[in-house]
Amino acid sequence: MRLSGRILTPEGWREGSLALDGERLGALREEGAPGGPLLVPGFIDLHVHGGDGADVMDGPEGTARVAAFHLRHGTTSLCPTTITRPAQELTAVVEACAQIPDDPSRARLLGVHLEGPFLNEERRGAQPAFTRLPDPELTAAWLAAGPVAVVTLAPELEGAESLIRQLRAAGVRVSLGHSACSYAQAAAGFAAGASGVTHLFNAMSGLRHRRPGLAAAALDPGLEGAEERFHELILDTHHVDPALFRIAHRAARLCLVTDAIRAAGRGEGPSELGGQAIEVKDGRAVLPDGTLAGSLLTMDRAFGNAVDAGLSVAEVSELLSANPARALSRDDIGRLVPGAYADVVELDPDDLSLRRVWRSGVSHPG
């Protein structure tokens, strides 16, 4: 089978057709006929809690439902993301992820993103009150229980730098977040092996001109290794203003994420996050005190928001596909090249709406 249109390759746009050899991509055949749909790599979400009424904390069935929902919005691979809860509940999520079979009817699971519990209580945002200090033995138990791809932690906590080195040695991406750290503490966390930040600007020390914090360190091109780090950003127009997104895009390498919760894809009204009551209204999910509680975003909407902010389709694709793949050191996803997984998103060339998604060569309507 071949897909025809305007194809976004690592070398730029090509007119032609792309072979699907089973679950992998075959050769690109360039043809001179212009027109047709835009074909871009499948989206990769490094940070997603839920959607369609389900949450990864619900168990295997919940995670599978989340992955199926987000596939319909162009996400072909994702990291099911936990909320800070008691240790045994997090263990159950990691174990469940190991037991869920791969299925092209839902997004590919890349390993759990443990968002906590090693977070600063002062900056836990919508995270429940189960934060704790870094624990190497507990962390080792989670790594033994199943696939862990990402761990978010606050670098200023006692034992954080040692834990960062432990995780990096195990091949786990460490993302700094939910933190009140100073610029120096952030720099130390990066030097220890952290390779980015979680939802840039949100739930972290910021850009104060006399007291820079984690956000400033993330955007500083002068920090050693800055060009190798990738930072999450939630572009739902509520978490980060488009102007600040444009600034961040010019300063650092970004990965757009949804941080979606179970209410994504549902209407307004009451919902839940980590055992906490939330309310969905006017496109926002909030705790009773007004704190933003994750988002209602899907990756196709993030794509549109980034284009609306002034980026080209090719630039946006990098933020939703190539950069997340690089952040996880994966070369088999996030790009349209022979031998990579046949994960493709077809976009309407006029309004950029999502028409169809291929996951491992299997077609799904958008």
C-alpha cells in the first residue's frame, strides 16, 4: 500500500508516495504531481493522564481507553502519566503498563511517566498531597515493575541529584518540574543528568529578573548541554500565552504535550483528578480554588494552536513528533523514513484538520 500527497521528511517536503510495508514504512517514491493531503509523522505525547472519561490511574482498561481516544486525535505514541498518589498505586500503574499488549487500535505505549511523587509541596499545583523526598529503593522497585520512560522531580529536594544519576544510568529520562528551585539548583539538576522540564512555566520557579528559577535555566542557551535538552509545553492557550510560547520556541527545543485529564473529550461539568473534585468550564479544568488541573487538550488541537501562534506546519511537526522522539532517544518513531514505524497523520491541505491516522500501518479515521 502507498500513501500519496505532500510528505514531510527529515529533509523537508516531498511530493510523492510513501510505502507501507506492514507496520513499517518503506521507500519514498518522489513524483512530480503537486497537491493532495499533507502527510506528517504521527504525534508523540510525553505527558497524558487521561481522556474520554478514563485515567491511567484506573488500571489497564483505563490506560487502553486513554490510548484509543488520543489515537483518534493523531497521537500514535504516548507516555501514560501518573498523578502523585501513594506508592502502591503508582506501582500498580507501572505493572499494568507492562501487561497491556500492543494494539494498533490505540496509541503505542512508550513507558510510564511518573509525575511525582518527588515534588516540592510548595509547587505541587493540582497534584494531590502525597509528595515525598526522593527514595532510591522505591524508585528501583518501580523500574523493576515495568517500563518507566520519564520521571518528573524537583531538583532542590534532598537526594534529588543522586536519584537523577540513578535514573539516567537506567536509561530513564528525568524532567525537572513542580519545583521552587533556584537557577543554581536547576543547573545542578541538569548537570546531574536531567534532560528537560515538565510543562515549562507551569508549577515552577520562573523568570524573575533578579531571581531566576527553573524556567530561566531551561531557556538559557549558555548552560552546558542546553542544545541536548527538550522541554514540555502545554499549548492550550490557558497554561501558556502564545507570545511566551514563541519566545520559548526561539530559545529552546520544545515538545508540545497535552497533560490531558479524563475530562478531555467530554463536556462541561464535574470531573476528577487523582481523587480530587474538579470542574470543567469554558475550556478549563480547575480545582475548587481555581488552580488549573491538567488540560482538555488533544494533540491535533495543539497542532492548530501552534500554527495560529505563527509557526509553519514543518516547525509544528517537529514539536509534536521529532523532538519527543529525540527526547526519548527513539529513531523508530517521530519521522517518516524507511524502517520507522508506519505512524502517519493525514492533514487537510487547506484547513489542516486531521483526516486520517495510520498507526503501525493500520488506518483510522480522524
